[in-house]
Amino acid sequence: MYTSTIEYIICGDINIGCLVDSDRKSQLEALFKTYNLTNVVNFPTCTQQYSPTAIDINFIDITKMGNYYVSPIINGLSNHYAQSITFFFY
């Protein structure tokens, strides 16, 4: 049997609000779940007209990279916030 040793981190401005449940969010999560990838950003990443949303997301395989910490970086240069991901390997 083939076992993949590649670990993926997929980041991007997907423009699907992930703070509220919707069909588009469910479809996106189902697609990435087929590759065992889970969205780990659960805080607002963008403010549009005074309304926070999470459209900048990071998908990782939490079974291989289970110990992690994700935090926002608000730099004041954009209405999008950067995300910092720290992995802890023991």
C-alpha cells in the first residue's frame, strides 16, 4: 500500500465566510475533508464594512500536525489580518 509522507498546509483568501454555517462552507469543508484537511482558523480574519468575517483560512491535516496554535496578526495595513500558525513537535 502507498502511504503519503507529504504534509500539506493550504492557506488562502477563499471568500467563503467560515464563521457562520452555509452550504458553500459545508461544500468547501467536505472537499478538503476528502484529503483529511481541516480548517484551523476560527476567528475573524477580515473586516468588511464593520462586519468581521473569516474568509482567510488555513487547512492542515490535524492527525499529522495535531499540536498547533493559530493566532491573528493585525498589522493595520489592510482590512485582512495575517494568521500565524505555530506547530509543536515533541
